[in-house]
Amino acid sequence: MHPFCFLHRGASFRIVLAAALLLLLGPQNGCWCYEYKVGDLDCWGVPPPSNSLLYSAWSQNHHFRLGDSLLFLYPPSQDSVIQVTERAFNSCSLGEPVLNLDDGNSLFNLTVPGYYYFTSGVADHCKKNQKLVVAVPSANGTFFPPPAFDSTAPPAESQSYPIVFGPTPAQGSSGTQAAVVEVSTAVGSVAAAVVFLGFTLM
């Protein structure tokens, strides 16, 4: 076999190998962000008596991550959603909300790790279990201790309550978990593959 053919075939093999490694590393360095329709419902409202803990069960059955978002759908003339502190959540006190959303199509971005507390802005709806707590771990997957649902517990002194929320999503989106963006950090892998190819093909 001609030496050039041998070198050419060897280089092709190394290219295929590098491409395969890049494909394997890419998904591990990427991060999918999801938009969750709260409660898997078309309307944020008072849960039925037969399923009064609907929002609590829904939250516990989902694993939220940084970058995910919560979509609250409701008639703006009949309801709203407010972000509150842990103490206000436990006592259903609506007097001093952290954030008030009332446009009927509210998208809330989970940008900081920790606990997020939401209730209806309508009086007495919170006491009827129209409230939601969402836990978001840190980027390394570390979870926090579960919140203590005790109205007498003082709020954490250093706890912050992010109030960043996104634009209203386009109408017609369906599904509980609609992927809205892919944030990839595979640049390092691409650079490593390029360097690898550069050395092997020299």
C-alpha cells in the first residue's frame, strides 16, 4: 500500500474518532431550559376539594433547574399570582408581596437557586391551597433543606427573593415541558477537538 494512502486513512480515522468524542461530550456540557405550565393546567386557580394538594404534588414531581420558567395562565379579571416570602406563604398573608403579576399570561424565570413561593392574589384563595412552592438547586445540583411550613418560623435574614420575569410567550405553545432554549458550553470541547486534530494531522 502506498504510504500516502496509509497516512490518509489514518488521518480520516482520527477525524471520525474526534467527531465521535465531540458528540459524546456535547450533551454533557449543554443545559436544556424548560417552560413549565403550572399544575399542568390551562388555568391557575383554586384546586378542587378532591385534589386540594394539586400544586404541592405537581411541584414535588418535577425537578426544576436554573434557567427554567413557570407559566401561570388565568383570567386577569378573576385572578392573579404573587410571589411572597416564606412566612407570608405559610400564613397566607398577601399584604406585602415580593412581586405581583396580573396580566393573565405570566412567565416567571427561575434565575437564582433557592425556594420560590407563590400564591393567588385573590383573598382567601391561598387558604384554599391555591399556592405553590418551587425548589431550585444550585448549578452543581446541590439541594437545600426542605422549607418548614410553619407560620411562626421567622424568615431567613439573608434570603433574597428574585423578581426577574420574562416576556409573555407566544400563543399556541403546547405541552407541559416546552424546550425554550439550549444553553451550551461545548465551546471548550470544540476547541479541544480542533487542537487534537491539529496535532494529529501534523
